[in-house]
Amino acid sequence: MTRCSGSPHAFATLATLGALILCLLSAGWAGRRILHFGPRGRAQAIPTALAHSRPGLVWGDRFGDGTPDFLRLTDPADQAAFRRWFTLIAEYQAVRPPAEVPSEIADCASLLRYSYREALKRHDEGWFQTSGIQVPAPPGEIRAWSYPHTPLGTALFRVRPGDFQPDDLSNGSFAQFADARTLVERNAYFVGRDVRAALPGDLLFYRQFGQSSPWHSMIVIRSGAAAEVVYDTGPDHSRPGELRRVLLSELLDHPQPQWRPLAGNPNFLGIYRWNILRGTP
């Protein structure tokens, strides 16, 4: 039989160490941060106060795209509600009198920000009065969460590269404002370059080289045979931009080839989908 070796001094040392650990645990020293394994198995330390105040939140970033999992809409009903609200709000801006369009909408990126933010709010009577939007039958509400009631508060858009870390809640990784390039690179993911794969709520992105504002976006509001998009042209020198709603078929025959959403057009970056819908059809 093999005997376990060790001196009385060694066992005393182990006992002392164990007592120290128990003392620290009881004092709360070891409980200030909770380890959570994020993308690719990297451990993230989550402040206990955050974890305890939001016990139902998933603190990871399973796609490593910078969007926390607690923002992702995993319920198909929530996904559908977001798409309907997002497209409805964007389309309404294109059909209402220009004087009634919110003043913050001045280009393609601001149309995205406004429609995205408003789609994620609670659409009660006060919201309809404030927005001025009228719909015959409102879509269902998103049940998972509503803006701005998340740990991010009003800072809805990812503006820094990297996957999500708990410290991002307070280090400026999220903001209320994001330009078109930041929206496509930090808040959406690439779907493809065949526009037949675009769903309502998806985005078409372009990069027009040689322009002062080269990044441009459009919102797909309808798919299928009568597919349509909505976009803001943005200001042209001293003239304000205008909101347009056009058939996708018209866009495919645009007189300026650089605006055609075709795989062979180097200015067309492709179809993108919001990160909060990632992993869903």
C-alpha cells in the first residue's frame, strides 16, 4: 500500500490557507465579481451588483459581434414585432408631409437610428401622440425588453470594436449616436449580396467612393414580387435631403449603376441584418 506523504507542518499550512479563504468568502471579498464565460470560452468577470440587479439577463456575447445577448430578440414573436414596427415607422416617414417628419431625420443613418429606437419602445397612447404616427392595426409589442429599460439605458448603439464585456456598460462602447458606417460595422451583420434574400427590416448598404459622406443605407420594408425600400437621400450641398419609397425593381434599373443592388456592383456592400436578430431567419 502506498502511504500519503506529508509533514505535520504542511497540513497546518493547508489548514491555515483554507481558513483564510473561508474568512474572505464570509467577508464578501470573493463575491464581488462573478465569472461568466463569453465567446470562445474567455472568462468575463461580472460585478456582482450588476448580476444580482439583473438576474434574468444573459451577459454573454455568443457571436462575438459586440452585442450583448441580453439585447438579442430570441422569441420569434418578438422578432416579428420588431420587424413590423421598424418597417412601419420608416415607411411612415416617407409618406407623411415633410413638415411632420421628425427634425432629427436628416440623412439615411438618422432614419435608421430613429426607426430602430422607436421600434423598441412601448407603443402606448402617449407614444402615438408624441410620434404622430397613425396605423390601422398596430403590430404586437416586443415582450423581451423595451427601450430605454436595459442596462445600456439610452446608449443603444455599439460604437467601439470588440466583443461585449461587462465594462462596456460604462466605458463608452455604446452611445445614442452612430453614423452609417458604425451602424453597419458594429450593429449589423452581413447576410449576402442577393437582394432576393432580403427580408422586411433588413438593410442595404452602399459605399460611394469620392463623396463627402460615402456610406449610405436603405431599409427593406417589403419583400417578394412587390419588394420596396425606403431611404433618405441626405443633404445635397445646401439643399435638404428627401425621403423616398421605391420599388426594388426600380432600384435594380436605377439610371446610375452605382446604386443598383447587384452582386456585380462594387459600390453595393450587400444585405445586412441587425445584430439583435442574429441567429434567426
